[in-house]
Amino acid sequence: MNIYGIEHVQLAMPPGGESEAVGFYEAVLGFSAVPKPAHLAVRGGCWFESGEVKIHLGVTEDFVAATKAHPALLVASLPDLLSALDDHGIAVTVDQPLEGFDRCYAHDPFGNRLEFMQRISS
């Protein structure tokens, strides 16, 4: 078996949070909302894409935010991302660099933790 990538990441959201999800993932982070297949759309939730990166948000009735588990998203410019998050009043935690990366954390409107990483040259 050779696992070579991730097709998408799914995060949870509470019922009725679709407009908040679009406001964050599309308006703040620059993802594009994409239609869910009809048989899945009846469940609610949203799908977003940016290039090869896909994030699906699925509705969970007894929703609890993922405050530790998280996707780590690569960004071209961490300063640009920090500026966009600041412009929208979104709190950011800058963390110590990992080898080869600067990084920070923020939370989506539902409290799910997201890590953002920029490669740094050596």
C-alpha cells in the first residue's frame, strides 16, 4: 500500500452554520465554495476548494469544535494571511517555527483549529 496524499479534510460544524462557513472560508481565506453532490447536500454543510486543497464541513447535531486536532494548510505568504485575518478581527496565535516553516493558528467561526504554515528558505 502506498498512501500518497489527502483528497480532502473534513471538519465539523453546527447545524445552520453554512453562511458563517462561507463568510470565513470564502471571504477571509479565499477558498471557493463548490456544490455538494445532491445526495449529500440534503445533509447540510459546505465544501470549499483552493487549487488542490479541499475542505469539507459536515453538519454534526451534537457539534463540538476540534480545538486540538487540525489541518495544517500551506500558505504562500504568512504575512498576507495574518493581515487578512486581522482585517476580519480573527485572533491568531503565532507559534514557534518548525524546521523549514513559520506558522500560526487561528480558529474558524465554529472554533475548529486551523494551522497555517509558510515554507522558509534556508
